[in-house]
Amino acid sequence: MNYSQSKDDLDLLRVLETLWRGKWIILLCSTLCSIIVSGFLIFGPEQNSVAVTEIKPISAEEAEQYTLFNAQGVLLILRDENEKFFAPPFNPSFGQTTKASKNRGGGLPPVPDFSKTPEANLIKLFLEQWSNRTLLEKAFKKHRLLEEQDYENAREYEIAIARLAGRVSIVPPTLSSTTRWKQMYPNWTVRFEFNNQEKWLKILEEVGVRANENVREIIQIRVKNILNSVLEQNLHHIGVFDSQINSLQKMLEQEEQNYGPSITDQASQELFSTIRKKQFIKMDTRVEQALEIFSKTPVVNQSVFKSVLFTSESTVFKKKRNNIRTILLSVLFGAGIGVLYVSIVGVIRGNKV
């Protein structure tokens, strides 16, 4: 037993001695492998990386610029889904009462239904623009992320562009660190994996600007349509009141001729009430007031308006491959090759002896 153990110890010492004699070869192999891998990482084709860009809501100070307009009840311009603003609808229908107002008594004015006041959620509208792949596809073509000549025909090129645009992900807020990148993102993010950072940054900038402008146009159209609808309703009510006034006046004239003025008190009161309603509508300047207040919001100024805080400069690129780990593995791989070579040479030399 002692003999066997002594033999094993002797063999281990010989192996260690062989490796020690070949230490420079092992070091050389390890160094060469690390140099080759490092050179490939530096001078080889650009690696794919995942670009992450946060979409943040505008600041409270910027959102405050919409407070006065929101109070008009035309359209609530809100920075995100967490912001709440209560304002009665801009133009409740004449003569209608809500269920709550009936419970309070028919003689009381209607209770405004705040849930019917339309909203424009800025961050939601911006995300909808990103979900519309048309903006991305146009930007991809403009910046030539794919070359059309690499495809057999225009249809295949269009399909490839659409598929590439489909790889852009709009990711909701991540409040857990157990994500792929072990990092929390409290805001929405745009993520895309590609191998050309410079082109992607240009696309981010272009699509962001276009999406922001589309949101601005959507809000302007909504406000315009709502106010035009109010004006049309007012014109309709005036027309109805004019018809009622003409009918009441004819009825009064006929009753005065037939029965005398003492019988026409009720009809006179109804006529007077209808004329007052018509005058109230004609004197209503809320539309003009709302337009004036809206003209002072950032929406009307293209250079000032921001639907979200979104800049390409805030993009973080996360490499899919860990370069340091790759180089360390290449060092170990080279060392393994060196050990294998030295061991084989040592065995061959030992057999010759």
C-alpha cells in the first residue's frame, strides 16, 4: 500500500514538473487566445445590443400649464393615467337632468356627470403612436436598416421591414428587479435589439419627434371637434327656440283675438321663458373663452409642446455578450490547450526515454 501511494505521489510530481517546464508554452497559448478573441471583439462585426429608452411623463410643472384649460371641461389633458382632474362636461344638454339631480328634486339644477368629460392622456397617446408600426417602417427605410437590393423583390423587402419593426417592444413599467437585466424601470420603455447604435439613435429621435407632433395634432383636432359640436348644438337649439317662439306668438295673437288678453298669461310666460333661453345661448361666450385659454397652452406651439419626456440621449445599450467574461474564458481555453500540448509532449518524451 505504501508502495502504491509512493508511486502515485511520484507520478503527480512528474506531471507537475512537466507542466512547470512548459509554463511558458501554456502562458503563450493563453495569451494568444486572449489576443485573438480581443481582436475579434474590437475589430470584428459590431455585436447586437439591446437598446432601452425610457418614456417618462412630463413634469408636474409642465402639466400645470393645462390646469386652467382642463377646468373648462372641454378636454382633460392629463400627463399619465395616474393624474386625475375633475371638471363638469363643457356643454350639458338643455333641459336634461341626471339621475342624481332627480333624486335631489326636479327644481334643482342638474348634477354634472364628471365621468363624461373626455380625456386626452398624453403618455397613452404617445404609446399609441409607437404601436403604429408605420412610423417605424418609414424611419427604417429612410435610414436603410435593411438594403432593398438584398431582397429579390419589393414585396420581400416590405415584409422584412415589417418584421423588423415588429421586433421593437413597448414594455410597461417594471417594478421588480427579477428582470432579464436585473434592473427596475418605473416607466414605459422602448426596447430594440440591433447591431448599429448610431442608426437606431437617429430612428429614435425621428420617430419620437413625429409621434410627439401626431399627439399634438390629435389633441387639436379633438378640441376643435368638441367646440364645433357645441356650436352646432347651440345653433340647433336656437333654431328650435325660434320655431317655438313663432308658434307661441301666433297662438297668443289668435287667443287675444278670440278671448282677450286675460286668458293668455300662461302662454305669455312660456314665450318669455323661451326668448330668455334663446338669448342665453346667443350670449354664451364659453366657446370663445375656451378657445382663448386653449391658445395659451403648449399644444398650439410646436416647438414647446411635449407629450412625454423622451430623448435618444437617454438610451442605454446593454450588450448581449459579456466581453470581459468572454476574454477570461478565452484565457482559460488557451491555458487548457497549453496544458494539453505540454502533457502530450511530456508523455511522448517519456516514452522515448
